[in-house]
Amino acid sequence: MTETADAAATAGPAALPTARAVAQTAGAAAAGVLLENWRGDHTVPAAGLYPHQWSWDSAFIAFGLRHVSPRRARLELETLLGAQWSDGRIPQIVFDPAKGAEYSPGPSFWRSPELPGSSPVATTAGFVQPAVHAWAVLAVHESDPEGSARARFLERAYPRLVAWHAYLTERRDRGGRGLVSIVHPWEPGTDNSPLWDAVLATVPDTPRDPFDRPDLAHASDGERPSDRDYGRYYWLAERYRDHDCDDRDEAYPFLVEDPLSNALLARSELALADIAACIGADPAPHRSRAADLTAALDQLWHEELGIHTAADARTGDLVPVATVNGLVPLVLPGIRHTGRLVDTLIGPGFLGSGARLVPSTAVTADAYDPRLYWRGPAWFNTSWLVAEGACVQGRPDIAADLRRAIVDLAAPGDHPEYVGPMDGAPHGTRRFSWTAALVLDVLHADVLRTDVLHAGAPAAGARA
């Protein structure tokens, strides 16, 4: 039973106002984080460590921000989409020129205005992040359809989203298997996941230019990737930049098919179909691409582990490690192996371990480390995605548990970047925007609203 439910159960019938007050307090605290991190036309992930606009952060932020201000949520996404490159890519980072020296690699590293086809309105990174954007655009529209219609939000976003998805499916199918390849560990957002270890080991760890680690001013080095990891990250970034970020470098050494990135692209194609229907465009091509991507994901299924995993795009070899990336395909209604995948989710590697949120790496994996960034800690965004997937697969009980844990663990740790999977201890930077935003979204989800306002017993299937 959650802290909210405990308080309500103790009070008996009088619990309703108390539970509502708890939910309102949690919502107000989360909204305060988003207001603090708002920069006029976008939200930074965190004021110190992440002073620019990040791509998938803004999408997750919009899911929550729509409940506070649909207008700001629309502006959040429009600002990001406005930085699109001519080839359709939505960049990983849109840099604030006033904060250029506060993050590395920053605008002086990327020099994007010198690159062919780069954004004409902003200096950006050349990498991308997972395509959650169409899903977020549709959700923001649905939160305020009248305001969205007046702003012609869908009509303006749709062609940019179509171009974005075309970039991924056409330029990034480097393995020729109908799957998008990532070109850097930063692209799926799960930077130091053990999924990348084998391919990353082939990359030199000595970039041409020295690099800074401003991240270590905000978090312990025991919680962040190593200097050797960062050496490889920078070497890859230099290589990609020096080839004009054009995805035509035949000898580029890091090409990986990631289940999270491909599943979210398929999910956003389904959203794009709904957007198309809203504005009178043809939804059929989007549904077809979603089906093709969903089928292609079967190539990333690891039968022994009972989960999707990453593959080297050059060889097709699967990485034998179970991570949260491989659970994200649960968001797709047509995915195969759903029974096995749910069993893996509730099994000893993940929620069956006693974790309240989903560990980023299975606790049974050799690479598991409960403090080290994406090698064990639980993150609010991936747990939110898995909760969404549990609902899709007919397991609202699992979703309710995860959603309650998101609310319970966020505010006590001052909305941390991530938490220890077992003890819920806060780690990383604090007052993290997507943590706050997803608390707001959870508080507005019907499955949790009922649970919070009528608390007094754990949800069906809740873990003790």
C-alpha cells in the first residue's frame, strides 16, 4: 500500500478529502518544478546540469505540462520542432546561446551552423533522441482540442513529424532490416546501458580534443559514466560531426538497433495516424509503417532472456543483456511475445525483485549496479512508459503500482533524476522536469485518480 493509501486507510471514510489534498499537494509541487525550469518557450530538464532544451525531455514534459497549461505544452513542442534540420531530424539538443559554456559538448563543439542542412534558427547537436514527439503532440491536442484547433497546432506539427519519421526510417535503417539504428549511446537516452558495451568497446577512447565533465559538478562520479566512457562518447561525436552528421559514413563504428527507439517510433506512427485523421490526411501509411516496425522488432527478441534487446546493425548479433529498453515494446498493441514479456517484467530481474519502479538493467544481470546511471537505477520516464505498456497489454494492476510509485518517490527526493531501484533513494540532479511532468500526468490518469481519491486498499495485484 502506498503512503497516500496508508493515510487514507487510517482515516476511514474521512480519507477522501485527505487523499485529495495529498494529490493536490503532489501536483502543486510538480507544477512548481516545471514553472521554475520554464525558459519562456521551452523547459530545461534541470537548471544546473542540463541548461538547454533536450528533445525527448520536452516530449515527456509536454505530457505533464498539458495538465497545467496546454498553451505552454504546445509552445514546448513547437519550439523543438522549429529547430528541425532540412533532412527532417529533430535534434537531441537545442542550445541556449547564453548557456553555451555550461554544458559539454556544447554549441562550440557541434558548430551546427557550419553543417549542411542544419537548423536555420538555432545551434543544435547533430544527434537525435527517441521519437516520442507525435505521441506527445496528440496528447497535448487531446487535452485542449479547442485551443489546439484555434492555434492550428496539429496542422503545423504534422508535416514536421512526417519529415522526422521519414528521416529515421529512410536515413537510419543502416542495417537494412527495417529497424532504425542509433549512432551514439546518447541517442536512445540510456547513455551507459550495458546494451552498448560490446560495440562501444571497439571505439577509441582518445578523442582528438580534450573534453570537460561539467556533469561531475552536479552528481557523484560513482553515479555517472566513467572518463573512459566519455572518451568514447566524444570520439564518436567528433567522427559524426566531422562527416557532416550525414549518416553516410560507411566505416562508422557504432550502429546499433535499439528496441526502445524503434518501439517509440512505432508508437508515434500510431499517433501520427490519429493526427492525420484529425486534419483530413490519410492515416493508412502511418498505420502501415507502425505495423512494419512492430513486426521488425521481432528480430530483436531474445528467446532465452524473454525480452527484446539490442543488435549490432552490421552483424545482426543480439546483445545478451536484459534492460528496460527491451520492455518498452509493451506500448505496442500488436507486439508478439506479450505473455513472456510481461512475465519478464514481473519476474526476478525487474519488478519481482522488490523494485517499485523498473530497474534500468535487470538486477540479475552481471552488469547491474544500483547507483550507476542506466546500469541499474530506476528512471521515472521509462517506468511511465512501461506503465503505459502494461495498460496496452491488459495489466492495469501493474500500471497502477508503477504510477503510485512514481507519485510516492518523486516529491520526497525533490523530484530526482532517478532513484535506487530497491530503496527509492534519490540520485542524480534534483528538480528534474520530466520527473515532475510525469507525476502530473499520473495524477490525471483515470486509473490513479480513482485509486488516490478512493484509497484505502491496494490496487489489484499490488506488491506487498
